[in-house]
Amino acid sequence: MKFSVFQVSRRGGRAKNEDRMGYCYTRESSLFLLADGMGGHPEGEVAAQIALQTIAHLFQNQATPQLPDVPTFLSSALLAAHHQVLRYANDKLLPDAPRTTLVAAVLQGGAAFWIHCGDSRLYLVRGGAIAARTHDHSYHALLDGPPAQSKYANRNLLFTCLGSPIKPVFDLGGPVTLAQGDRILLCSDGLWSALDDDTIAQRLGQQTVEHAVPDLVEDALRKAGAASDNVTAIALEWETPDDFPSSMGISTDSIDEGAFASTIQAEPPDALEDALLGELDEAMIERSIAEINEAIRRSAERRR
């Protein structure tokens, strides 16, 4: 695999940044993650951090160097992250669990797969146009009526997320075979709520990701003004040519088969208490994965 990647996160007008993002990769598979901790609930940044750490941990264990089944991995990893957030709330005796959105993409075998829960988005841009985009899990998005009707629905009101008392709703996308020059953007609602889809697609199509991403983030902050939400984005360009001038280019060709690289923090940020997550309970995660996979297997058998 060969790709260029750039990521940036800004606090905006909020008291703290509850967004988290990162990526990790092996010789033959790569994972990109973004989570937006939800305000109105305690410790949204904790839920986002737990989601990223849990999924990156599972990716490291299962991508050896490829994931055997990408959609199954994405589904089970998202649900495992949800369970870990609930477990954290239970262990800390919190009256309300932290909550977060999640969007994740896996690139493997020359194709892109993705999953999302909430209103953090993925854009796949080809030739300056949107080839695919996730659809928000919000009550506003459910209203397929005229703008005069949909304006009465709160755009920020989600009907699903990780950490909620009920099982999260999620959507899977792909596989989409990638072409050289395709761009994939993962972003929080702080970006897309301030900029329209055409602007996002055109900017990604006209610039390298290391220039487009910071420009989009700065534009979103400027348009939202003092009330800006956290604005976070991570984007990649697929199969960067050898002479591409980006300093963010990554080639996995020289990586050993058992190697793993990650930008996702192994420990919580300093702003959180030292004992926030500790070591992930591997036995708990593996039990959750086994239960989820068994439920998926039974559901598939019933559909036959």
C-alpha cells in the first residue's frame, strides 16, 4: 500500500476538545478512525479515546497482516468499543455513561470499507466529486421532507451513538475499489456543519491532503465563529505516486509482515487521570467479540 495522510484537530469555541482521531497499519491493511465525544454527557473525550484504543487494539491482534473479514471486524470492533465504554461507566459508578460517535475506514486489497455510528462522516472523493458519503444517524437526517419541515428537527440530536443504554445502530459501506488519486476524508460535524459537500469535494480534489485538510478546518472555524464546535479531520490520498511532494507519504512495501504502526495513543492524554483506562481487559474484549461473532453467525443462518 502507498498513501499520503494528514490529520488535524482544533478545539474551536469549546472549553475542551472531545474529538479523537488516528490511524494504524500493517504491511497489507490500514485502519483510520475518528470519534467525536458527545457533549451533554460526562467525559465525552473518554468515550472517544476508549473507542479508538479498543478498535486499534483489535486491529493489531487481527490484521496479521490482513484482516480475514473486514466487515465482520468493523462490526464487532465497534460493538466491542461500545461495551468498553459501558464497562468504564460501570467501573467508575457514573450515573450516565460517556458517549461518542465513530467513523472508521479500512483499506485492504485495494478496496475501502467503512462503518459509522452517529454524525461523524466519511467522504470518498474521486476527481473532485463525491463518490460516496455516509448518512448521519440524526433525527434531522431522518426527515426526508422539504427544508421548511426539516428545519424544526435539531441537527445535533442523534438517535444512536456508542455508550448509549441501547445497542448502537451502525451502517457499513464498501467495498469500493480504489483508484490512484482517490481521497478519503473522515471528519467530525464541526467541519461538515460549516461547509457544504461541494466545497469539501472541490478542495480535496484540487489540493493535496496536507494542504486541503488544514484549509478546510480553518474555513470551518472561521465560518462558525466564536461558537465553533471542535473541528477534526483526517484524510488520505490513495496510491500516491513516487514523486508526490507530500512529506506525509507512507509506503508499507518495506514493512515486515508482522510489523504494526499506529498514531493512536497507547495511554490516555495527560489531561485525563492516569488511571483512566489502564490496560484494556483483553479477556473481556475477546469474550465480547466471541459473543458478537456468534450472534452474527446465528443471524446469517436465519437469513439463509
